[in-house]
Amino acid sequence: MGEKPLSANKPMSAPSPNSGELTSWDLLEDLPVAVYTCNKEGYITSYNKAAVKLWGKTPEPQIDKWYVNWEIFNPDGTPLLPDETPAGRVLKYGKPIKQQEILIKRPDGSISNILSNPKPRFNEKGELTGAANTLIDITEQKNAEAKQGMLASIIESSEDAIVSKDLNGIITSWNHAAQRLFGYTEDEIIGKHITILIPEDRYDEEEVIISKIRANERIEHFETIRKTKSGEEIQISLTISPIRNRANKVIGASKIIRDIGRQKKSEERLQQYAERLEILNSIGQVISAELDIQSILQKVTDATTQLCGAQFGAFFHNLVNEQGESYTLFTLSGAPREAFEKFGMPRNTAVFHPTFSGEGTVRVDDITKDPRYGKNAPHFGKPKGHLPVISYLAVPVRGKSGEVIGGLFFGHEQPARFTKEHEHLVLAVAAQAAVALDNAKLYENIKELNEKKDEFIGLASHELKTPVTSLKGYLQIIARNLSPDDKNKVLANRALEQVGKLTTLISDLLDVTKIQTGKLPFTYANFDVIKLINDLKEILQQTGPSHQLILNLPARELIIHADSQRIEQVIINLVTNAIKYSPKADKVIIEAVVTDNKLRVSVQDFGIGIQPDQLERIFSRFYRVENLASHMSGLGIGLYISQEIINRHQGRLWVESIYGAGSTFYFEIPINTNDRHDA
Ligand code: ADP
């Protein structure tokens, strides 16, 4: 049996409020839900106000059927034929339908979501007479749901972690990005206190945040540190807004959490890159200018240790000495020398082998877990008291011809500290270091050869001195014993002259050796330097008659305290040079002036002159300007000795010259010095 009819003969109009008898319709009339009935053909027979409102029209008797002028669709938008609509099916099958959702489209195009609840109606005989239907408009609710869904999916798909909590700090929502960032799933964390994400030393931040939220304030881009499930601390930026209920009361807070670690890291990397470039540059400059092996090693060790962020760094450099024995120099950074010396050189152990044999770079995150580690007696692993190395990086350093000349080693007590990038940086420096070490080695070889040469000159001139002195003595006796008209007398005197030159040469060479060993002797005394120059002129004029020696001297005596023989040696050297290097000229001017308690002597010639780039070098030992004519012979030591003599007198020697026009050599020495002592 069906339900009781609502009203047997309800007129096709809204029931009148003053109809006397209170029918079911009177009760339904003011319901906010649309209600109507129809006959078994579907024509509307009665309805309430809400139904008229929903239809948007008053139905016309015998014309309007159950859904008046609507088009009907399933919620997914597929159209429904009239007898497939809920009401149609009720009339067709006589069975009630509950809460079926349909979409309706009105003639004006507006669409609503409707819940339809049609029920069949029967007469006493049980025959179907029609249906009664309630229609509930759920459009608003549906829209709100859709909006909610949209918001939820925005939150879910956000790249930023979005989390909400109540005023007690209890987490109430948690999106996907929050799970990605912190590692907790929604199930694990909802209901937990927010401090689960905060490092202990930052708990007070939460108090500040909550008090701001209570005061209805927003917090924007607050950079701080939070803790993930695995305990890792991450850098984040927080934006927190209060959540208010309908009554505008703050009931919690929503947080947008942005992981700024990556951004920070890339900023740091950029900064690091610039710093490293600078270090690389400066290492290059410093070591290429350095010729001392030990300090190259130290600089490279310090710089590479800093570059790869190691706690300890070492550079082992294999060398071969003159006797062909190999030995190793090493420098350390970040650790005291004893830390290594105690355990001897590391070249033979399995860990170090690949580096010294040149197999290649070794980079290990945890050397204590490496199979090569701990193979060597007697320490089997890290010897007691050894540096606490876990991360390990070793790079072979190769010389010009590819042979391994050493290795750079780095350690850190924490695992996985060295990256591929560190490896590349160290390799770059190792290549620079190899070149610098090669240069330093060459320089040392030259230095050694130079020392040998000095040794030889000293020895040879010393050995020459005695026979030449005897030779001179014999020649003097021979010359003396020859009568003036003997034609051999001239020859003997010429021989004596040449032996004299030889004596000067030998004593100059001996002087050079003495300067080298710091043993050039000086004997200081008072003498008249003007007289000395005048006397010298006589002698020099005889040996160099090609040039006129012009003197320009004060017309008085000038007593100075100096080594007269050495000063004489300087003047002779300058005048002989002036004559030698001005073959086409015919005069040399020698001048002496006193200025500022100093004696200044100059020797001017009008000869070949000196090119500007040679002006400094001509004072170096054995240096002669190249391409001098063959008659301008010499050893290149006169000016070197002269400079030493003048320096020892606290004076200075210099030259001014115009290439092709002549040179003027000057020396200047203080006149009254009490601190000159014999040496
Ligand atoms: P030497 O004259 O034996 O070569 P010196 O030490 O006296 O050695 O001089 C060094 C070099 O300086 C000479 O070889 C020459 O090239 C240059 N020099 C010295 N004096 C003069 C000068 N008066 N004019 C031009 N060049 C000079």
C-alpha cells in the first residue's frame, strides 16, 4: 500500500490561508522546500509557494507536467528523457525514489542542483493515481563544496608547506608540501603540538608567534630554522595569518612555510664560487713568484686546505738529492707537525699508494669503511693519537713529464665532506703547484751551479796569484839587470806591464770572491782625496794617452776618513771604463764637489752610452752589455766591486747616460763619519 494522499482534491492553486479546515497542504504551504503533486499522467495537480519560486512560474493546469519547463540532466551533465527523470520513473514503476540529485536548466539558462524525492500515490484500491515530490535546491551548498574542493586542491598542490594550528599550538591541517618538507604524514602529525617542528633553542619564537596571532596580527616572511622528522634543521621563511570564525574571533593560525634552504644554498654557492676564484687567483700569483720550495709547499697546503674546507691538509713532495737519494719534504695545515712525524712517511701504506703511484685521485666519504684502510701493520687503521680523519681526499701532483712528484692529502673528522668540486679545485691548484715546484727546482739547480762557479773562481784566482807574483818579481830583476840600450829592455818592460794587468785581474777576481763571502777587507784612515785624484790623473794619463783627462776639483785639500786604496780602485775603474767605452772621443772629465757634508765625484765620458734598460744591470756581478766590440774586453766585475766599496763607505754609486752620447758615473760618500771601522 502506498502512502496516504496529501489531499484528495487539491485545486490547482496555492491553498488559501483562510479555507477554514486545516489540510496537510496548509502545513506544507509555507515550507521552504518545494512540494507538489501530479496525476498519473504527470500533470501538476497541487503545489506550494516554494515550488512556484523554484519553477519560476505558476504551473498551468493540464499543461505543465512535473518538471514544468525545465530541461533535466544527471549531475554529470548527461540529459534525462522525461520518463527517466525521478518523477517519471516513479509514475512508471510505482516505487519511491529518495534524494536523487539532478541538474535542471531553466528557459532563461540558469542551472540549479536539485534533490528530488518523488513518491507514488495510490487510491484505496491500490491503483496508482499520481505522485508527490519534494524538491530541495542544493545549488548553494554544491557551490560551497566546489569552492572548498578548489581551495583544498590549491592547498594540496601548493609548492609551499601550508599548515594550520589552533590557539593552543595543536596542528589541525597539513598539506602535501608540508609532508615533503618535514617528512611527517598528515596522520602522524595532526593533533600534535607545533613544537614538534621547532628546534628546542627556538621554542620562545612560538610564544611570540601565538601572542601576535591572538592580537590578530600577521607575520610575514619570518626567516628561521625548523626541524624535520629526521632531525635535520632546515632554513625556512614563515608567513602566518590568524584564522577567524564566523563571529570574527581568532581561533587559530595558518602558516605558509617556504623552504629557503635551496635559495640560501645557491646564494652561498655563488659567494663561495667568487671566494674560491679569488683564492685560486692569488695562489697562482703567489706561488709563481715564489722560488723557495718549502714556502711553495706551505702556501699550496694552506690554500687548498681552505679551498676544500678540510680540517687537515698535507703536501708530501718527493725529491732526489745530489747523491741520487730520494727524500720527502712535507708541509701541514690545520695540524701540528708532530701529528705526522710520529708515524713516519705515509708513502707505503695501501691508502696512500694510489696517490703516490699516480693511479689517480682518491675521494672517500668514510675512510674507516674503505677496504684499503687498516691493512698496514703496525697500526692497522688509524694509529692511536693520529688525526681523526673520516672524510678523505688525496690528489697526486705531477711534474712536467707526468711523473708523480708528490701528493696533496686532506682530511675531516666528519664523513662526506669532500665533493667532486673540491677535487677539481685541488687538481687545479696541484697543476699550478707542479709548475712552481719545477721552477723552484730549476732555480735551486742554477743556484747550486752558481755557487760551484764562485768556488772555482775563488780557487783559480788564488792559485794564480802566487805564480804571477813570482813572475812579476823575476821580470823586475831581469828588467833591472838589462842595460838601457838593450833592445830586450823594452820587451821586458812590456812584459811587466802585461803582468801588472794580470795582477789587477786576479786581485779583482779575488775581491769578488771576498765580497761573496763577506770578507772584503777595508782599512780606514784620514787622507786628502783631492791630492789622491791629482796623483791618479798623472798615472792614468800615461796609461791612456788617447784621451785628455780634464780635472775639475776644489782648489783646496779635502781630508776624508776612508780606505784610500779602495777609493783609488773605484776611480781607476770608472776612468778606465770611460776611456774604454768612448773609443771615438778624446776627453774624460773628472769632477769633485762637496755638497751637504758629502763628497761627490763624477767621471764623464762622451762615448757609446748605456741603454736605459741596462742602467741597473751593469752593476751586477759578471754582467756586461751584450754586443760590445771585441776590443772592449773585460770581465764585468769592476762596477760590482766599486759598488760594494762605495756601499761599505755608506755612500752610493750611480750612472746617468744618454745612449750613443756618453755616460756620467757618480759616487757620493759622507765626509765626516765616525762609525767607519776597519774590517
Ligand atoms: P767590464 O768593463 O770589465 O766589462 P764593469 O763592471 O766595469 O766591467 O762594467 C760592466 C759593464 O758596464 C761593461 O761591460 C759595459 O757594458 C758597461 N759600462 C761600464 N762603464 C761604461 C761606460 N763608461 N760607458 C758605457 N758602458 C759602460
